[in-house]
Amino acid sequence: MLADIIKSEISPRSDMAIVKEVHGGQNLDAVVTEADAHVVVASLSSPIVPRDYQRLLFGSRSVALVTISADGRDAQVYTRKVIREVSVDQIVQAIGAVAATGVPEVSDKLM
């Protein structure tokens, strides 16, 4: 649900793009590096963020992470810190900020 809304919000924008969709079993680090991704949006089956995704945040090249709950109703944005209860507009703004600068920093307005 929320993933589809985010896709539909990003698709028409010229300042960002969905460069790859990853499904289970793929090496996340390799895919992110190959795609030169600045942000990863992930639908999680549990509220616990898997280690592969955590490594993205704290690696030498930090990648921002947006997680969507299993029921598709909630999202969290991580940029070496967590920002709770964000709207779709705020998620798209956070993705755009990282896409524009390559730096996973989120405006204080989103906190």
C-alpha cells in the first residue's frame, strides 16, 4: 500500500529515480553499490531492521533507509538516526534531499 504510493510519487519526478527493485536472496550491498543508490526503501516483515539493512547505514558510504511496515501503513526513515511518524510527502522529501546531495542527512523539519 504505502510502497505503491511512494513509487507513484517518485516516478514522475526528474530529480530522483527508482534504479532497482531487490527481492529476497540478492546481495544487498552489491546491488546498492552497482546501482549507486543513495536511499533504500524496504518493506519489512518484522519491526526489526535486518543486519543487511543496518550495515547500509553505518558503512563507509552511508545509505539512507526507508522501511515500510508489513501492513504497509507505517514508515520510518533512518539516516544514522531514526525519524518516527513521517508522512509520504516527508519520505519523498527525505529521498529527494539524499538524491540531490548524495549525503544522507534529513532536515530538522522532519524530526
